Amino acid sequence: MMNPVHESPGVEQWAPEAMFHWAHMHRSSAKTLVIFTVPLPLSRRERSSSSVMSLQVESSWWRTHLTWRTVYVLFLGQLVSFSMAVASFTSSLLADLGVNAPLTQMFFPYVLLALVYGSVFVYRRRKLLVPWYWYLLLGFIDVQGNYLVNEAYQFSSITSVTLLDCWTIVWAIIMTWFFLGSRYSILQLIGAAVSVLGLGLVMLSDAGVGGGGGSRPILGDVLVIAGTVFFAMSNVGEEFCVKKKDLVEVLTMLPLFGFLVSTVQMYPFWLEILAFAGYAVAMFAFYSLTPFVLRMSGAALFNLSLLTSDMWAVVIRIFFYRQGVDWLYYLAFSLVIIGLIVYSVTGKDPETVPSIENRTSTDYQLLNDESRALRAEDSES
């Protein structure tokens, strides 16, 4: 058994460059050469300078690589958290106001997301990296989760819903473990178990021990937990798509199919929705066409044209409400049309209104000429 020549017990730091070699020839036929590399101890000054250098390198790495990224991620996370809190507040406010429209709540966010990110996706002209039917499934899952959680506000309080919404973490851990191959430490699993215990106390409170608020808190809690299952499936699917595929594609296709699924599920309320949509389209056309009519004809023809709106209302009354009208309506409609034709044919072209900028510049030119004339008279006198 060979021992190193130099030993220095109690020395904790060593200079990486202060090394020496010790060789010994084993007395055998093989004559194997064994080389030991033993570090030499550092002096106190060298140890202090080495510690300072290591701390400087470590602090520089934290500043350049970790600090700003961590702050940025935390900032984005708080924006997400704040937006979720605002969404929870508005959902609870709608429930307090007696509005029960969970599908309609998600209808407009889906439309907005599809319009914004869909425009970018169409501009890029890229093919889908994920088959459309997977996005259809993901959109269906996301709609169900939002529907169940938004419906829960009708029966439970905002605090219970937001706390029980944390069940998504538990389901996400389970699903990522089985489907994405993610692994978690014992402490992470213990933390998740403690969270589940806390959420169980929320349900116990809503059962009547502490008073949970809401008309039917237990039903609301069950709806939230069921919704978190769909949320977890949606989050796992989105995680796979955004990490392996295209981010803009996910932000386009998920809300697009969510919009289609929610539209189909709103079938019993289609009449109310179509009424709102019809009003929006009609007012859009009204405000878009009014400037053109005013520019090409004038306010007189514009208001004369509005007289026929009553006649079009009669047509809608006949064909939609199946109601009869008196024959005088037909006569009145005919007279209005004849009057519009006569006015349009015999009317003169509208006079061009002088430009305000040109008129202003002319006024300034006159003032300049007058000031020059006054200065000339003063100089002569």
C-alpha cells in the first residue's frame, strides 16, 4: 500500500496550479508506474484572494444570467396572476348582478385572441405543425373548463372558487408525470399534498362549518374541481405545443376552435346572440356608410333616405313576425321612393367647401402684406 509523500491535514483550500507529482516503481515484473497528483496548500493571502475572485465571478453570473431573467419571469407571472384575479372578480360581479352566461363570457376572449394572433399567423403563411383535430380537442377541453368554473360563481363565493382553482396544480402534476414524463421530488409532492389538505378545508368550510357564502357552495366547489381537471388537461396540451411547436400557432388555433365549440354549445341561446350580433353589424354598416352618403350628396338626401327605415321595418314585420299591415303602408313606401328618386335626379352637385387651411393661409398672407405696407409708410415718414 503506497502513501503520498506530502500530507497537510486541516488545510481546506488548495491552489489548482500548485501541484507536484510523486512516482514510485512497483517491484514486480510488470514494473507499473503509478503517479499521484497532490495539491499544495494555499497561504492565507492566496486563500482570501481566491475567495474574492470566486465571489466576484459568482455575483457577475447572477447579475448577467439569472437576475434579469428571474425578474422578468416573475413580472410576467404577476401580470398573469393579476389578469386572472380581474377575470375572477368580473365573473363574480356578473353572478351578483344576476347574469348567468358562462359561455358568452369566453366567446369574446376567443374572438379577440383569434383575430389578433390569427392575423400574425396568416401573415406568416406557415403550415400547421400540429393537426387541426388536436386543436379541436384542446379547444373543447378549454371551453369545458371555463364553462364549469364560470358557472361555479353562480353558487359559490369568489374566495372559494379561486382557492379551489388551485386543484389544477395537483392534476397538472399527475398528468405531466404520466404523459410528459416529468418527475418531481419528494418535497414537491409533499407540498402538493399540503395544498390538497388546505383545499379540503375550504370544502369543509363551505359545507357549513365556517360558512362559505353563495347559494349552493358545495355544488359550486364540485363544479370548480371538475373544471380544474379540464384546465390541467388544457395546460398540459398547451405546454407540449408551445415547447415543441409554434407559439403563434397555438395562440391562433386554440381560441379559434374554442370559439367554434362555444358557438355550438350556445345553440339554445342563439336567438339572443344573433340579436346582439345583428345590432352590432347594422350599426357598423350605419356608421361606415353615413360619411360616404354625406360626402356624395348631403345631409338632406341622407335624412330623406332615413325615412325609408320605417318602411323596411314594415317589411321585417311582415316576413319575420308574420303580421299584416294596412295598404296605406305600401302607398307611403312608394311615395317615399319616388320622392328620393326625384330629389337625386334633379339635385345639383354639392358646392365645394373652401379648405380651412387655404383660407387660413390667405388670411395670414393679407396680414403680412398690410404689415409691410405700414412699415414702408413709417420708413418714408
